[in-house]
Amino acid sequence: MRLRHRIPVRIRHYWKFLAGCLAFLLVLTVTLSTVRIRPYVTSSSDTGGGQVTQDIAGTVDLFDETVAHSITLVFRDADYERMLDAFSDDGEKEYVEADLTIDGTTLPSVGIRLKGNSTLAGLTRDGETARRGGPGGQGGPGAGQPGGPGGQERQGGARGGMPRGAAAPDGVTVPDGAGRGAVIGGGFSRAALKAEEPETLPWLIRFDEYVDGRRYQGHREIAVRVAGMGGGSTVLNEAVTLNLLAAAGEVTQEYAYTSFTVNDRPTTARLVVEHPDEHFAEDFDGAGVLYKSLATGRFTDQGDDPIDYADDFKQITMKGSQDLQPVIDLIRWVDGASDAEFDEQLADRVDVESLARYVAWQNLLLNFDDMSGPGRNYYLWYDLTSKKFSVIGWDYNLALSGDATQGPHEQGRLGGGFRGGGDQGDRDRAGGTEPDAGLPDGFTPPEGFTPPEGFTPPEGFTPPEGFTPPDGTTGPGGNAGPGGNAGPGGGGHKLKERFLASEKFKQVYEAAYRDLYQEVYASGAALDAVDAITKVLATVDGYDAAAAGSDAESLRTLIGQRTESLASNEVITQSG
């Protein structure tokens, strides 16, 4: 009785009603727990994205690439250490609160976090691999250290390849007969990243992480780039690529060089780029929806349930008014259409001229990590008026870093080699008779070599002791490794592959290729871009003249080789 009186009077009076509610909830839990609830959108609004409550104008256009900029970050050391702990323990890239100053304009309480996947595999902390396990954690001996897999110094600078006559890095065995422009060791190296040097790390800066609705010059996020496998310390290859794309009228990321200071650390010169978000969609004409392909995506039919495509695409704009259904319909059609149906109906679903230019750009600029690469670096733009898709490229830190002799119908891959699809002339010009020519047979990596996700080893690859290929690895000849799909470059993409395999669209692709070759290489625009960007870079605080000079010279060499190699290719020489 004493225990009963401790229960509140209202509960004692209504215990039967409460017991009935609990029983009803139990029944719902048991009967509906296996029922999948699908989201449906009924609104047809053309607007989307988060509400912007504050857009800071600043004093200088952040992406005016013709002038030097300045960025300063200040954050608490304890917060930074907690962020590193989270990354080390479970791979989480948590945000740190920081005060940011851009070109003299201060923005308190922005969010910053590490950015990248394979790039961060070489990150060290207190001399040891920062990530102890899981994605990005295959550190191996010496990872991130000079001479190790993360810090091996490149011979040849900005691009992953080696100019003619360059010496191979220590620890790399180069067989006789390696073709001109072949990537030997440089294509596999990453920047040496140390947690003790935050001014050198890759960062994503989000303006509204701690202040809702805030933008800077319309941007929600910007990325501070880092030297990747394809670029030197200046990432000049990416800047030149973005410059050429913008000059040709393509939708692409904006960029600029800036001095970069973190707390009381030394100032460095860094490349900052626009991070594609809802603001990126403003570059398109008319109303449409922007979708981002995720690195985990495979562009394969998984049924009609949107939930099953959550690892394939992320909707960027018009959330709540549009959904993923158009992308699902495209994937299922590409996956199931016969060759005749593909040829007849592709133009009803995709802007064919735009797709031809996209594919031609990736080849011309030697960007193996495109929609078919391991990073799945592309966006889809769905025009709500025409009901057609366009493919949009982004993340070009591996561009201009492959084999300069790659032909128009060859698919680039990690390390600068290429495979498949081309004629015999393409392969002969690469310095070998096999489609894998470019990365020499018998490649021996340095001790402790750690491959990034999607690594495609050449024939004769000799792994070091303890070598473990990551998920997504594609073996020699295109054989998929654990968790991976066979295909050029360690990934493949059915839309791109079917488009290039179609005789109906061959002329469309080759016509786009010829036009862009004339615009980029024959005109001298690529070399002009290197010169112009290098002059701006020289005015940035923290500029390393020796590194920039080496990177620029290597890039000029590659561009010269690419121009010469393609000039005699039958795709370029034919009248159309």
C-alpha cells in the first residue's frame, strides 16, 4: 500500500488508459517494424536549398584569380586535438570552431574540418599514421614520411608523371623501355601531411556550421586544396584545369591562390576552390536539380526504392520540392537498355552534345578520376524544362598528371597509364603494344607503399611485404579486387562506357574532341594559363619560388608533349 501511494494520483486514476496506449504502441512496433516508409514529394516548387539569412559581401571577390588573397584561421588547440582523436579512432571528420579572416573581413565561429579520403591516408601524427584503421587508415611503414608512400618526393613536380630524362624516385624500379611521359613513381605519391603542420592540411571551411543561414559572397563552403597524387605543392595542375574550363564556358569551380595562416604557424601559399553546393547551381540556365555522385556509388540498377540509392547520389538543390526519381530512372534505363535502345533514346534523356564535351575534356586533360574513376567525381544536372541530364565535372587535382601520349579513345587510370578502347596506333604511340603501356611492367613500389582506394596496379606489379589492396582495387587486366568493380581506372561508369562504345555517337565525341584540342592545346591556351597563373602565385605571401618553378616547368613539359602527341592523331587530323 505504501508503494502504491508513491504513484501520482493522476496515473493511478488513468492506469487503464495508459496501459492501453502502451499495448497499442507495442502492437504497432511488432507489426510495422519491417515496413519500409518511402518519401514522396508532391510540391512542384522551383526553389530549394537552405534559407540564407546573412550573406557577407567582404571587400574583395574571393575568387578573383588575378589577385593574391589572404586567409587566417584561429582555433583552440584542444579542439584541434579532439578532432584528430576522432579521425584517428573512427575516421570521423568532425568540425572545429574557428575564427576566420578573409581578405580583411572577419567571420567568427566558422566550421572547419579535414577534407579528402585517400589524400588523408598519408597523414601522420607524432610520427605515426594518424588513422589507425578503416578508410584512409592503411598507413603501412613510413606512410606520410619523406621516401614513404605518403611523402615521397616527386621527380617532375606538378604532374604525377616524369618529363623525358627525369630520374625515378628512390625505391622505384624502372624497367628498360619505359615510354615517354610514363608515370613511374610520382603518380603514386601524396603530399607529406603532418598533423603538427595544420597550415599544410586539406580543409573544408563551412560558413554556416555554427551560424545558421550565413554565407560568404553566396558560398556556403570553400575548400583549401592540398598537393595530391597528381599535383605538386602548388596544385598548379588543378588551377590550370579550372582556368581552361572556365575560359571555354564550361560550368566549373572557381579558384584563387591565397596566403594561408593557421594560429601562429608559418604562412603558406594555398589554392582555394569553390565547393559545389546550392550556389553552384546558379551557373546553370533555367530551373533544375543538382545531384552529387558519391564515392560509394556504382551507377547500377538497385530497384525502384530511393532509399537503396542513398550511397550513390546526394541531392544538393530543391530538397522538398524534387527528389531522386529522375536519377533512378536514368540509372535503370542505362543499365537495362539494349544497344539499339541506347542509341535511339539516349538523346531523350541526356544532353548528348554536353556529354561528348565532358568526356572529351576528361581525356584531353588527362583526368582519370572523373565519373568513371574511383572517386566518382561528378555531378548530374537535371533540367526541369528539357527533362535531360548534363554531367558536370569537379575535383581536378589529378588532372594533367597522366601519360601525355594517351589517345582519344584510351581511358586514363591511376599512375598515368591507360587501357582499353583505343586503336593500335594509340597504344604504339604510348611506348608499348599493350593497352596498359605508360606505367611500366615490373613496377616495384617503395617499401611501405600504400595504395589509395581504387588503385589499379600494372602488369608485373610487385607488392612490398605486407601489401594489402584496399576495397575498390582493380587488378591487372581489369580484374576487380575486394569490393571493387572491374573497369578502366578502378571503377568504370556504364553511361560513359556505353556512350564511347556506340558507333552512333562516335562522330559527336570526336568532333567535340577536335574542337577542344584546338581551343586548349593548338591555340597555346594551356601554356598561356600556366604562365598567367604562375605570375599571380608569385605575389602570394608564403610563395615557394623553387617549388612553383619546378611545378610550372613540369606542367609545361607535359602540355608540350600532349600537344605534339595529339597533333598527329587521326581523330585530330581528320576533317570531320
